[in-house]
Amino acid sequence: MRAHRPNFIIVFMDDMGYGDMSCFGSRSIRTPNMDTVARQGARFNAMYSAAAICTPSRAALLTGRQAQRLGLERVLFPEDEVGIPETGTTIAEDLRRCGYRTMMAGKWHVGCRPEHNPLRHGFDDFLGLLYSNDMTPLHLYDGEKVAAERV
């Protein structure tokens, strides 16, 4: 019999401080859905981000490596050719080897060329943006296909 493996979700938010959710003490911002997640799951009270900006912090979270070692020390733009390298592994690839099914939803922002797509880095499903919603052209991806766009 196979041992029960827990489900887990990593929620990674830009532009948010520790005290910005009501479950962590905010009185001015109400976050009832995230409060429910915090009540029903594990809540971590101490964490460090590898960077204060999106591309390097995401790259470090995904790979466990410093973004500078990946060549991703700054925010990427749609015209950039660089992205998460094919060498090395991501947390999604490690989880897949352990029998997990993985999904990336939301903003990827570690490269927007086909070889950088989340499906090519261990994720079984992807629904989201390859970069920030204030950059153009903006495409919503379902896997590797554009599902909607804003130009």
C-alpha cells in the first residue's frame, strides 16, 4: 500500500508584505479566502525571499538556486531572450519524479520563449501569464497555447 502523500500549494505573491493579510494581523486589508487557507493548512511565520523583485525571486523559489547563478537577476521583459535554464531542476520536476501532478497558475515571469514555458520545466498544467500584466502584448496561456490576448 502506498503511503498517503500530502497535497500542497505554494502561494507566491508580488508586492505583498508579511502583515498585508488579515490572518497575519492586517486590519486594513481583508483576505477571507487566504485566511481560510491559513486556518486549514500550515501557516509559516518566517520566510526569506531571494530577491525583492519578481523574476529573481521566482527563479530562486523554483530552482533553489540564487538567481544570479541562473542569469536572472533582474525583471525580464517580453523582448528578453533569456529565461529559466534547461539545465538543473525545478521543484515541479522533483515533485513529478515523486509521483505528484503539478500545476502552475498565475504569473510565471521567468522567461517567455517556448523553451521557458512551465510545461517544459516540470509542470503538468499551466494557466497564466508569462510576464506581468502591465507588459504588452499580454497573452493568457492555457498550457503552451494562447487562450486570450490583450494588445
